[in-house]
Amino acid sequence: MDRFGSRSAHSVEIYFTVNAAVLFIGLLLAGCASPLKHYPKTTSTAFAKHLQTSLGRLLEEQESQHPDQSGFAIIPYGRPAFVSRIALADLAEKSLDLQYYLWEADATGRIFAERMVRAADRGVRVRILVDDIGLEGRDATIAAVDAHPNIEIRIFNPFINRDVRIFDFLTDFNRVNHRMHNKLFVADNAVAIVGGRNIGNHYFDVATDANFRDLDIAAAGPVVREISTVFDYFWNGDWAVPIKALLDRPFTMTDLKSTVADLRERIAEENYPYPLEQEVSDLKSELTSIRDKLIWASGQIVWDDPAEIEKGVAHGSLDKALYGKAGTLNDELLIEAAYFVPRDRGIEGIKRLIKRGVRVRVLTNSLASNDVVAAHAGHAKYREEVIESGAEVYEFRPDAGVADKSIVSFKSKAALHTKALVFDRESVFIGSFNLDPRSANINTEAGLYVESPELAAEVIAYMNEGVRPENSYRVLLNEEGDLIWVTKVDGQEVRYRKEPETTFGQRLLSDLIMILPIQEQL
């Protein structure tokens, strides 16, 4: 459900996946692709002396009081999630490291980009690594910003054909099918934000058409240095190509000045739906209070190595870690995931847990809230078997009222984008990993695993909000063995015998995709 522009970039991947002709031709021509040309690249690493920054000093005493632990706080709503990122960008004194799957060309994306330029103007080194799946047509703008002496932008696994990308899918499918789905933000190597949100209106509750329910986790302490090590690995790897290596001419300070002037003019013309500057100022004034509310616990970054994914290793490191952890549970597994395609391996794992008396609850998108029909088809293929195993299955309603209601656009369509798990009410995972084959085997993913009953309680409260009957459908099997969707409308229980709030065409398309042999690409 990751979006770029008006439609989902995940759906772009799915489109090429389900198009049988593209797949067939791509397999035939897979050996005909042009290799990436040689490009110069300078190795760099995270800023090492975080205690020399204001953010580092702010946290120094708490870090010393909690040896071998890190501080954590969840960010459940879009508005504070964006304010937090902007405030950290403003507060950074030495470095900003950003790694994102998508950076949309909308109001939020422009504000965020302009803030990076402001930071660079202050002397902050800004490193930006973005996947190439959503950047079509934006090379010149990106290269102009990259011309800033304190900003460097690299593109993960870039397309060779910059203008007509379908040619790469046709001739180099095995390579371009692998994408970087990670979402990391690190300021001064002292504070980080990890989670499911990309950069764009839909992720921060300001879009007028659809907004995502999503979850981030902020981190301080030694785990931040671990996160920076992961960023450095991606940044210095062969998959990260400088934007300047993809263009035919160098971009200069003249290009930068023109692009930034246009950026600021467009921002001034746009009516952002809340007073961002005031809220950023308020957050900055509350830093001490925010610091004192951090939950200190043992935590670690869990991630996929692109080299491992590239080799076609079955089940990436993150998938193995989560699957292994789930297998140790005694009481409860709570899942909230935008996509949930368990496949036979996942079904068997759920059955083993249920047999041991472990409660399993899943919240994922309904067909009505999911704009990627193919992803829903993958979920629907296994849905009855999951329910029959004894697991609880909920599907998110498109009119769910769980976004930040202080924003006028909250009445727009709701969709689920969270990727979080809670294990035995004792530990949590929050990150970019969808429980589907693409996250498990094809894309790289990253997230934070934290062992803390206190943090788990906060995530559970967030998850319980999502499964309330006014926000989701409980999917059950009736006495005849048919699926029914149970919810509440105006306080009254309502039951549906077909996918709620959908058209015949949507249901037919989902059923047709379900029978295609593409499950491993979803």
C-alpha cells in the first residue's frame, strides 16, 4: 500500500507481476539487460561523536542510567509523526541519514525536502537513500538538490532505462524486482525513527482521498548506532548509486538555487492543513518532557541484507527472525499488517501455535480498504484456512475513524499500513515488514524488536483500537461454512455475506488473481 503520487508503488510492482505477457517476455530476455555502468562513489559512515551534539547531550544522562538499554516511544498518528521528523531535522547539528522506499512529490514531500536543504545550509551533512520504484521523471529535481555541497542522494537498485522503465522489467526482471522497502530516519546518530511510514501526504493524515493508519517507533541510545551501521551498509553497498551517475550532465549550484526557489514558492502557495511551524516549535520546547517519558529496554534493529536477497535466499533474515520468535510463544501473538499472505508455511505455523493454546489475532486490510487488489487476493486465498485453524481474523474498514481526527481530512478513505507484532505481551516488532512473500523473499525490510511489557502494552492499546467493531470487520465462518463479516454501524451489529463495501468487479478481479500462479510475488 505504499504510494507514490496518486497510486500505490506496491501496485506498480504487482501490475508488472500479474501481467503474464510482461513476465513471460521478461523471463525470455532476462539475460539481455545492460549492466549498471561504472560510477565513482565515496565511502562514508555515520557521524561518530553523537555526544558532541545537543540531541546527544540531552540523552546522555538517561543512557548512562540504563546501561545496555535504549529508549523507545511509539508514534501512532500521522500528525505527530511528521512534526517529530521536522523537529529532528531542525535540531540536527551534524548529520541526517534518511532511507525510504517512497518520497512523494506532494506537499508533505516538498516540505520535507526543503527542510533537508535548510539543514544542509546550516552545515549538516545530509545523506538520502531512496528506492527507485517511485522516482520516474524526477531525476533532474533530485540531481539539483544533490548539487548542494552538504547533500548527497543515492538511488537504490536504479532502473537503467530512466524514461521507459517497463523495458527494465522486460529485460532485467530478476534485478529490478528486488526493492528496498526500509524506512529509517536518524538525526545526529542520537535519535532515530523507524516504522512503516514513507514520506508523503497519505502517511501523515493530510491527504484528501485516502489516509493510512500506521505506526512508527522513535529510539534513543545504543540501538541508534546499530541503526546507523545498517544505514551505512546500504549506503556504501553496490546497490546504492549516486544520482549524478545516472544523468548525462552535471548539475550545479545554479540548478540547486532554481529548484529550491521553485520548491519554496510551491510550499508558500499550498495550504497545509495545520500550523506546522507552531507545532514544531511546541515539540522542541517539550524535549525534556518527551525524553523523560521514554521506555528504556533491550532492543535491536532487525534487517535484510540486500546481498542475501539478491542471491535468492529463501526467507530473508527478518522473516526468519520473526517466524522463529513466533514459534517460541506460550500465550498470544497479535499481528497488524497491511498485507497478510501466510502461505502454507504460515498456516502450519499458526496451527502449531493454536494447538499449543496460543491465541493468534490478525488485523489486515479488507478488499474495500486495500487499493492493491492483488495483495488482497493473496490474503483471501488463505483466509478461510486461517479462520478454520482457530485464529481471529479482522479486516480494516474503509471508513474507520482511527486517524488523527484533529485534521479535517480524516473523513477521507482509511487504509491500513501498519506492520507490527506483539509477542506474549512481552515484546514487540515495529517496522516495514508486511507478512507476505514480497517482504519475506524479494524486498529488503527493517524494523525494531524491543523486549518490554510496558511498550507492548502501549502497542496492544493501539492494536485494540484497530479491531474495534466500528473500525473493522470480524471475519467468521457461519454454520454452513461460508464467510461472514461482522461489524457495527451506529452501534448496531451488521453482518455481510460478501466482501463489504465492494463492487462485483472488485470481487471478480480478486477471485481471478487468486487463481494465477503469482503468490510468491505478492
